Amino acid sequence: MKLIQYRMSFFYKHRVALGFACLLLAVAVTFAFCFFALSKAAAQSLRLTVVIDAGHGGVDGGVTGTVTGTKESDINLSISRLLQQEFEDLGFYVVQTRPTEAGLYGVATPGYKRRDMEKRAEIIKKNSPAVVISVHQNFFSQTSRRGAQVFFREDVKESVNLARLIQTSLNSMPECVKKTEALAGDYFVLNCARVPAVIVECGFLSNPADEELLTQKSYQEKLVKAIAEGALAFLSTAA
């Protein structure tokens, strides 16, 4: 009888010890997870945020290349992803308004375009970025028009400076056949942002030469380098 009682006491003590060890392990895992989450949030808060806005998406393909039929929305997304990688490599925290091919409007019912733009504005406002770069492609009735063009909101001085510096960087590319100036534009993304924001029209899909370049990843990478260089020049003077 005493032997049985001893064994029961032995197993009970070890069960309690095992339970306590499991509890400590659970607490440790929970603490580690929370610490990781807090560390990640702190690291993000110490970095400047860049919002990259890939124009159009979903049923809204934007303009279309006259030779290849490539949709603007696809080129925008490709360049935006390359821009994200570029800025992240430089140490920035990057937020994409449209990270996939889909639009931001939910269901493509009447008013979808407005809902799409409002969602972009919501993302911009939520993240309080240092700069907003909206990526688009141009189109014009005269097929001779070509080259990258940057647009800004005229009454936001920082946006004007950002646009001009990015335009200067784009103008310095070897592929630039004609230097252009950044222009004021009345666009939703620019009007909704109370932070430095620009629209970069990377080229004309109505021009065969531009279209050929814009569909090449190697050229997209060159555009990305130029855009990032202009943005960095702005941020270094704004700091």
C-alpha cells in the first residue's frame, strides 16, 4: 500500500512539474511572438515610408499599347514592384496601394472607379508616407509624342520639388530623346494626398518606340533607378 502511495505521489509531482514546464514554454513562446511583433513595428516606425501606387487594375486596364496590346495596368504593376524592391533595398518601408492585378473597388458595379480611388486615398492617409509615387503610362493622338513626364499638385511646394527632381533624373537617362519639364496636374491621387506626391507617366504607349522600351524589364529597371534617384535627392533636401 505504501509503495502504491509512493508511486502515485511520484507521478503526481512529475505531472505538476511537467505542467508547469509547459506553462513556462507557452509563456515564453507568447512573449517571443509579441516581442517580434513589437520589434517589427518599431523598426518600421524608424524608417521613412514610401507609398507606391500602381495605377488602374482589374477591369480598368488603362490605356493599351498600339503594337503589342499590352495593358497599362500590367506595366504599372511591374514597375511598381521593381520600385518597391529598390526602395526596400535602400532601407525604406514600402506600402503598395495595388500589390496585385486586381483593382481596389470590390465588385465592378457602377461607381467602381470612385471606390477604387477612395481606397487608394485611404491607404495613403493611413500610412502617412514621406512621399507618394503613382505609376502610370501615357497616351496621345500624335504617335510622335514620347518620353516620361512627371505631374504634381501646384499648391503643394514639396510635391513640386519632388516632381522636378524626379523629372531631372528621368531626363538624364540615355534613352531620353527629349528633355521635358514636370507639369501641374489635377488628379485624384495628387489632390487627396497632403504629403509630397507625384504621378510618373513613364512613357507613351501610343508611341511604338516607347512601347517597346516599356515592355522590357531592363528598361523598367532603368526607370526605377531614375525615379528612386530623384526621390532620394528630394528626401535628402527635405530632411
